[in-house]
Amino acid sequence: MPFVLDNSVVSGWYLENQASAYTEAIAERLQDDRALVPAVWELEFANVLRTACLRQRMNAQHAQAVIEQILSLPIEVDRQATLPSGVGVAD
């Protein structure tokens, strides 16, 4: 069954100081399942990689390799806009 993937978990796959048993377990789950992420996740993850490069935790080539690896995973981006509750409802 698909599950919602959080950016903090994905960051743990590529940044040693954020890795945990939980992030590893979720990585293993992706071998047999697929994950869903909101559209903003892409921007959040790009920011994580940018920050890691600025803090010299990885270089740009490594960040590019991470992006290519992420694109190969069964992660589906939900691009359907969701309105806040009550917006657009006629009284």
C-alpha cells in the first residue's frame, strides 16, 4: 500500500548525520512499495541538497547523483492542488 514520504526521511538516506534505523527501514520499504509526496517536497529536497553543498557535506556532483537516484525510485509526486477547507464553498 502506498505511503506518504517525508523529506526528513529521504534526507537521512544521503546525509549521514540524519540517518537512523527508521530512515533505513523506509528505504527498504521502497523496494516493495511506492511512496507519495506533495509537490512542495521537490522544492524542500532541492533545498536540502543545496544546503548540504553550502555546508560542504556534499559537492554538486554528488548532489546531482542523488537527484538521479531519487528519480529512479518509486516516488509519486501529487500535483493536484488542494484548497483549504471552506474555500470556494458558496454560502
